[in-house]
Amino acid sequence: MIRRHFFLVAAVVILGLMAIAAGYKLLNRKEAAGPGGPAATAQGPAARGGPGGAGGRRGGFGGPPLVSVVAVQPRTFEDTIEVLGVAKGRQSVTLTAAATQLVEKVRFVDGQHVQRGAVLVELKDTEQDAGAAQAEARLVQAQRAYDRYKALGEKGFASKAATDQYEAAWRSAQADVAAAKARQADRVIRAPFAGVVGLSDIAPGALVNPGAPIVTLDDVSVIRVDFQVPERYLAQLHPGQTLLATVDAFPGDTIAGRVARLDTRVDERTRAITARAEFPNAGGKLKPGMLVRVGVSRGQRTSASAPESAVSVQGEGAFVYVIHQRPPTPGRAAPTPIAPGGPAVPGGPGAPGGAVAMVEQRPIVTGVRQQGFVEILDGVKPGERLVADGLNKVQAGQPVRLSPRPSIITTSGGPPAGMAPGAHPPGARPPGGPRPEGRPPGAMTGGRPMGPRPTP
């Protein structure tokens, strides 16, 4: 029973508090709408429902959003096939020892460029030197015996068989000397071609075994890249064809090369042919083992294009915001143009209530993306104006204000073509420069004038 009364009392208290809050809120509204209140005395764009007032806030706080404009223009796109390949030097080898022996001398430093035949590592060869000297001594003795018996045979004092036997012994001694010198040469590791040696941990006193890597040697003056191209593109590929490639290590850099040769067979499993490309590497930027993206050109075509910042992608579709100029209201001044032949600025100085630009969300069909531009296959026509950037600020069917500054959209993020670095486009105010004519001091573009607020 006590618990039931407690809940009833709590419900009555809550209802009373809600009634008091509703009455207080109603009283405040009546006071704000009464004579002499701010809502009745406020003047300016907010009271007239102009661009800065509530009547023009469909584009966001302070009026329609300010957007920059870009026109759809035809652009040449390169139709390419992008394939992946791994870079390797013109010649590459990992040097090893031919016999088990101790390292006596190391005659290179890591990263050194060496010439062909340069001595890189010397192994201990005391035993081989002794064997070579012994073989040379036996060769001298065999040669003297053969010369003596040869002279006796010519005079008839030695048989032909004895002369041939000593000749064979002399030739066998020559072979022993050659074998001893070969074993001696195995203790010296030389560069088989000119190139750059890699990093190595070999040091004097280390024991090396046959097959164990000692150091790498690469000829990186030219980089080779083997890649596979589908069989259907075989007719568009030929030796000597120019190629363009990129690597992740140097974003934005394009490397030019050529097709050196094609394989003689098509892989039956992948239905692709292997091609070998060569890229000059005078600066040594490319390293063997790099992943290279090779672009094989299939021709050029001209299509409508727009900057990537003007295209919004959602799922598998894409769309742009097309700008339409609404005609001015009768009895109001015409909009002020940005520049001779440029788009009008709705609501600009001297044109209150002029034409208002509206945006239309239009789906498009996109093609390739190259150098910061998107190919548009269908949806817009050349010459139509689009919202250049800030697509998150606009919605379909809402009014917008066009920026008086031309859109500066380039692939490198710098000034437009033909404009010197540091220059400003027509109609733009440089930092710290004079304010554009017709704009009162302290005014904000698209917002509330920076004047005193009405006192409540």
C-alpha cells in the first residue's frame, strides 16, 4: 500500500513540473513577439528573407553555400593497359666460392662500382701455390727429357716408341700445371661484369663453402622488367614500342622505356605472353626487386572530363552537381557578373535579390582517371558548369552562391596554365591586399554582416 501511494505522488510531481515548464516556455514566446521586441524591430536581410536571412538558409547557416565552378571540357585520355612487373638489372649475379676455404682479403666496400675482372675476395691459397710450383717443376723435367730423346731419335740413337713416351709425359706435365693454376684461380673471386656490389658481411678469416653467397653484383645501368600481357592485346604490342611506368617509391614520377623483346610462346594456362621492357637508369633510382607498374598504350581518345574533386562516388555509381542559373525576379536588379563573359554572382553588390543558381544532382557514367581528371562517358555535356569542390556542402535542388574566384584546379595543385607562380586569378584578392569594390568593411561573404547585434 505504501509503495502504491509513493508512485502516485511521484507521478503527480512529474506532471506538475511539466506543466510549469510548458507555461514558462509559452510566456517567453509571447514576450519575444510583443511590441518593441527584436523580432519586430530587426531590419536587414534577415527580416526581408534575403540571402542572409531565414528565407535563404536552405543552403546552410548564413545563406546558400558559396561554391566554386568548373566547366565540363573535352580532354585527351590515354587508353592503357596497366600490368605489374618486378625490376631486375641488366645482369645480376650472387657470387659464391668454388671451394671450401678461409677468406684472406676483401677488396671491395659495400655499394662500390667495380669494373669487369676486378678482384673482390681472395681466399687462402698456400696449398694451391705449392701445388702449382710442384707441377711447374715436373713440367720442366718432362720437357728436358722429351727434348733429349727427340734429339737422339732424329740421329737414330733412340727408338720412336721411347720418344713418344717422353712426349706424352711432357704433355701430361703441362696439363698438371694448368690444373694447379685453375685450383689457384678458384681462390680469387672476380667480378664477371661491371656493376655495383651489394651489402655483404664477409670478412677476413671467415670460412666460406661452395654455394654460400658472398656478395651480390648488379648492372643497374638499364633496368629490365618482365610482364605478362593478355593474348588479345598481342597485335598492339611490338618491340621498340614506348612504355611508361611508375613505382611506389617515387609517386608522381613517370619513367619512359621501351619494349625490348617478346617471348616466342604464349602461356597455355594463362593465355598471356611475356614481354621484356628496358628502362634507362642513369641516376640509379630504380633498384632490382622493385614492383613496377607498366602502362601499355592502346591509343588515345577525346572525351568529356571533370576534376576528381567535382565527382562524387557512392557505391558503384557516381554523380555530379550541375549548376543551373534561375532567371532574375521581375523588378529586381540583374546579377553582377564575375568578369566579362564570366558567370553571374547572385546576391552580389548592386544586385540584391538577383538570379539564384540552383544545383541538380545528376548521375554520370565514368571512364578512366588520369592526372587528376575523370573521364565522363555519359550524363553531362561539354560546357555545362559543375560544383568544383565541397560537395558535402550542397544538396540536390538547393540554391548556391557562385564564388567570384575562378576555380583553380590543376593536376599539381598549382596555378592554372599560363599563370605565373604567386599570381592571383582575376577577381581574387591577394593576401593583405585591398578589399573588392562594393563590399562594405567588415562584411562576410555569404554570412551575417559583421555589425552590432540587436540588443534583446
